Amino acid sequence: MTPTESKALEDSVRYLLTIGELDAALSLAEEGAKDSGVLELWALWGVASARRGLGKQAIEALTYVIVREPYDARYWTYLAEAQLELLDHEGASTSLERACELDPEAKDAFGKRSRALIARTRKELKAKG
């Protein structure tokens, strides 16, 4: 797969996720990830899996990405979101801490997103008592 083809596939998966076509996004991302090995497609497969309620699959895909690219806050944030879907608050906390370490001043959108997830999770946990 050429970089141009990979980018087009990534954009297609993102679009499908945006419009709520989770099954199509999941299928396209999985096929692209397995065929190409492109980390961003693996990450999108993880995101689509999490949104589809396939938490274990999401964590496996995102762990695959993080092992290969441990210094990207966006992947740690994606992993935290999947962990929250599985109610793994301890795992999500660790992932969000790592995302914040990688972007300590929240300059990146995912640095900001990780902090928003922390705040939302704290609020939800307090509400549950």
C-alpha cells in the first residue's frame, strides 16, 4: 500500500466513524491494518472496535500500536478511551498519565483530550459515589 493509498483509507475510516457507520469503519480499518501494517490504521481499528463495543479487540489493536510507537500521546489517549469502555479505570488512569507526560503542556489536541477525559471520568466516578 502506498502512502497515498494509506492516507485515503485512513480518511475514509475517519469519515465513517464521524457519521456513525461503525460496522463499515471497523471492517475497512481491520482489513487495511492487517494488509498494510500501517500503525494509524491499526489505531483506527482500535478506535472503531471500542466504539462498536469490542473493548478487548480495541485494546489488542491499540497495544499493538503502542508497542511500536510508545511516544505518541494520541495512541495512549485512544487506549484510555477503550479501557474506559471496559470500565478499566486503573488502566485508563495509567494510559492518561502517559498521554499527559508525553504532552505536558497540552499543546496537542490529544493532550487536551486526555485531560478532558480525566475530568469527565472523575466527575462520573464522584457521581457514582
